[in-house]
Amino acid sequence: MIVPGLGSERKLWAKGLHAVAGIDEAGRGAWAGPVVAAAVVLPRGDRYLLRTLLGVRDSKTLSSRQRERLFPLIVSTASAVGVGMASARFIDRMGIVAATRQAMEMAVANLGLTPDHLLIDALRLELQVPQTALIKGDATVLSIAAASIIAKVFRDRLLVALAESYPCYGFAAHKGYGTAAHRAALMAAGPCPEHRLSFAPLRGL
């Protein structure tokens, strides 16, 4: 199992940078609901940071219970946390890549501070901030892994709330992803306003 470390952050801290933000998203491939992004700035100079955030890794490798346990730990440890999102309608209008960038840029804006550098899983943003795009960054970079957990938990909670408004789709169980149960619900009830009609499985509906 790959355990994320602080190598990328430490290289930037050694250059005198303080606010290094790791950024990741959740929900990019879902059929319904927003895409959510998070930005996390970890405290520079905390020698116990790896021990404090033990267990933080790519959110896709964690159970829901593990993510929920780590969420408040990340929030209380981080110097800053920001969250942003782009709606299903925005995704339909602009495409998922543009929507993901929009959510990430909103997460940076919501940090409450100006970051010195961005560490991003795969994408580059149209921001006047130095940045590094890292393939599989959520698996190897601690601040990005932390952001992946924040984004995933935040989005999962949104979908659970949406299930109360649209109970027939089972959003609380599959969080808007393309499961057999979700497909069956779509065939029976048709799409709701939270569905991404530009995605291939829903275009015919």
C-alpha cells in the first residue's frame, strides 16, 4: 500500500514557502450531484504531522467510516481548509473538466488565505499562483490525500441530503454514481434536476 508523505510539501517549505495547498476533487465520474473540490494547507514545521495524520491517504482506498473519522482530524490539524463545488447544471453547460477547475478554484478562494503554491492532482488551474500538477498525487502527497478526504466526505453528505428531496434514486447509498440500482431508478422515474444530462448514460433520457 502506498502511504502519502510530505516530500513535495517539504521541498517547497525549504524554499521559504509557508502556505502550500493540496487540492483534489470528488464526484467527477458520478451521474448526479455536484463535483466537489477541497484545498488543504498543512502546517509548516510540524514535526509530528505524519504521526498526527496517520491513516490519511487517497479517499478511494478508505471506507466511509474511516473517512468520517479522519475528516475532523484533518480540519483541526490543517492551517486552512477550503471547499468549492460546481453543480450538475454547470457540468452540463461547461463540461466536467471546466466544472472541476471551477470547483478547485472556488476551494482555493475559500481557504481564507493566499496560498504560496498549489499541489494539484492531475489538473492545472487558471490562477496566478505557482502550481504543480501531479499524477496520482492523492496517493503520494499528504496534503492532496487530505483534500481528497475532505472533498469526498463533504460530497457524500450532500448526496445523503439530496436523497431526502429525491428519495426514489437511492442517492444515500450510491452517492450519484452509476450503479445498477441507480440505472433502474432512472428507467423507472426518469432524471431529476440533479442528474448530469450531458453524460452518456443519461442523454437519451
